[in-house]
Amino acid sequence: MKEKSIFDKRILAVIIFAIIMIAVAVPALAIDVKLDGQNLKFTEDYGFPFIDDANRTQVPFRMTMEAYGCEVSWDAAAKTAIASKNGITVKVPIGKNYIYVNGKTVQNDTKAVIVNSRTYLPIRAVLEAFGAYVSWDSNTQTVIVGSDGINPSAKPVLQPGNNLKIHFIDVGQGDCILIDYGQTEILIDGGPVDAGDEVTSYISDYVDGKLDYVVVTHFDEDHVGGLLSVYQKYGSKLGKVIYSGEDYYPLLDKLGIPRFAANMLLKSINMVEDSDMTIKIDNKCQLKIIETGDNYSNNNDSSVIVELIYGDFKALFTGDMSSTVEKANLSKFEAVDVLKVGHHGARTSTSAEFLSKIKPETAIISYKLNNPHGHPQYLAVERLLNAGATIYGTGKSGTIVLETDGTAYELDTNQTLTLADAADMVNTNTVINPLPEGGYYLGNKTTLRLHLSTCENGQNMATSNRVIFDTREEAIAAGYIPCKVCCP
């Protein structure tokens, strides 16, 4: 009986151990985080949420906060995770029952931890510091987050049906957008020449016989080059083509297309120069063409501007319009839900004044990852984040599809852009602008950005965040990334 008792205890010990191991593993996979209606997709690389000993939800720091639109960094010396967005900086020290919100200590009933070399933070305390709505659905084991401070369940929910869809097609470094609404299709730009076949193939799945409208915002190759393939495929099946009015022959010459061949093709196309006009698709959907002027020295500024209105939903497509034209035409714009960001996120577009007028909730940037222009550029991304926009980009997500029923809308990605997506495009091994005589290198301890002392971003930096470096090499070795504005 004694031997049997010992044997039973061993079996029991094995069973208990197995149960404990399962209990440790399962909660990490069972907890979901839903941000603005979309579940975050955690992976083994980032880690999975879990419930800690204080019965609070811990989530992987970097993935969660980047999805929320924050710029994140790590202070190794202080063992502190740092997240910044819209002028708010939250510092989360590991193992402490408090966090810092813009330098102010805020007590918390649990603490951030490091598990398997991954940093986890208490989600409610940190996101509420940014003004988010946070709640717990015990039925589905889900953390519900509303980034704008509003319960997502109180917002309109996208209704199934014959909804309007906007496809921000990934054409590399260029623009191409397809609006698909029932039997009506509208194509805005066509990307560069080398994307032409891909664009034609993509839109063929949606075009119902005739391509009803084509908008050529301006005659830059990265916007119009791919349209040559579209024109060749659809020919007489093209509807109205709205263009900026600029001379297109220089572009055709540059592309090596004989003028007689181009004229034969263009004769079959109904080309209309842009002006203030409204195109009614039906009682719920219309396109507004907003005339912002012509005869600019830079053809980017002649871009055709399109506003799509579908029920209560509004989206604005701005080609490569610069800040100069934005500011000169502010009275012509209104608040919109979605902005197709001008000039691929260049700092010469998307001014603070413009964003203050249109107040976009969502911004989409079309660009190629690691492009030679450094798009999207730091200042443009910073202005968008400061305006409260959530940013997405084709360079990070590939083709992005938005669906709307005229009230609510959803995107098929949750990969948001942060300042790191702009700054990380810098080649840290290449000096673009050397240090001026008498200058010095200035680092931001919060953002881990490196500036020349003359940089506008450096000059506006809080004194408490400043660190001075004697050499660029010293700063790079310390993990600082060169600013996209001054490019040290």
C-alpha cells in the first residue's frame, strides 16, 4: 500500500505539473486586444497578452503601442519603456507600480514586466494616459480599446451589403487608387510605367465592362506611367478622363512614345480639363473636383483634387499638391474622414493649417519602402500625428482596401505608421549634411533622434530631453537615428 501511495503521488505530481504548464501557456493565447474594432495580430516574435498576478492585462509593449500610433523607444539604463504621441510621453519603468505621464508620476495597481526578454506593460494605465477608452469584455476575454476615447461599440458598425470600396493599390513609389461602387469604377492615377501591367490586372477584377472615370492628377511618371497599359487595354471602354490641363506631350516624349501613336490612342478618349465640378454617381455617391489653380511653375501644384462623398463618409485625394496650394485654397476644403496624403508624405505637403481645416481621422500614404526620397518624411508624419490622424501606408501594408457603408468604414490592415517609419528610412552609415562649423550634435533622449544643433526639431526639443554628442559616430553607437529634416 505504501509503494502504491508513492506511485500515485508521482502520477499526481506529473498531472499537476502538466496542468500548470498548460495554464501558463494558454492565457497568452486566449487574450485578445481589439483596437478601434480590429483585433491586433500578436506573434511569437512580439509575444502574447496575459493576465498578471494583480488580475491586470499585460500586453507586448512595442507592437501594441505602435499599433496605437505611438513612437516607442527603450531606455536601457533606466529599464524604462517609452511611448510618445500627440505631445504626450508615457514612461513605464519595469517592476514599478507607477508610470510617468509627461514627467508626472501616476500610481498604478500593477507593474510592467519583462518575460522571455520581451517587455510587457499594463495596457489600461498606459493607454488611458493617452486618452484612450479601455474596457474588458470577460465573455470574449478581450480588451476593448477606442483610440479617440470613445467606446467603439457606441460607434456605427460597418453593415454588410453592396458597400463602396477604395483600393489604395501598392504600385511602389507612386499613386494609384481604384474606387469601386457597384457598376461604377473610378481610377485615380496609375502608378509608374513598370506597374502598368500589375495595375491593369488588379483593376480587371473590379471593372464591370467600362472604366467609368479616370482622374489623372498630373503628368508625373509615378502617377501616369501605368495608365498607358490601362489605356491600351480599355481603349474605347474608357469613360471620362479628367486631367489637370497641362501639356502631356513632354511626358510622352520622355517615355519614348511616338506622338502619332499617342494621338491615335488619345483620339478615342474623352479628356476633360479639371474645373470646379460635381459628378453625381447616384443619390448617395458623388465626386467633387476642386479647382485649386493652374499655371504653377511646379506641375505638382496643378494636381487635380478629388473629394469623394458617400453618404456621411468623405475622402480627399490630393495628388502631389504642396503646402503652398493647400494654404491658398483653405476655404475650398472641409472636414473629411480619410486623406490620401499629398506627395507620398513629403514634408512639402500636408501643412498643419491644412490638417486643421480637414481634420482627417485616417491618413493613407502611398510610397515604396526604402525609396530614395525618404518618403514619408519626418515632418509630414509628425504633423499628421499631431493632428490626431491614424496613418497607414502601402510601403508597410501593401495594397490597402477601405470599405464603407456611408456611415462606418473599415480598413483591411492595422499596421499603422509612426515617426519611426519615417526616420528609419535614413541610411545611418551615410552623412547627408555635415556638421556646420561651430555646430554640434543634439540627441533627443525620448525619441532617440539625432539632430544638427541648427535643426528646427532640435531647437523645439524640451531641455530635459537633450543630450549633446561630440561626434556623429558616438551618437549612432548609442542607438540614435538621424533626423529626416536636417539629415546629419
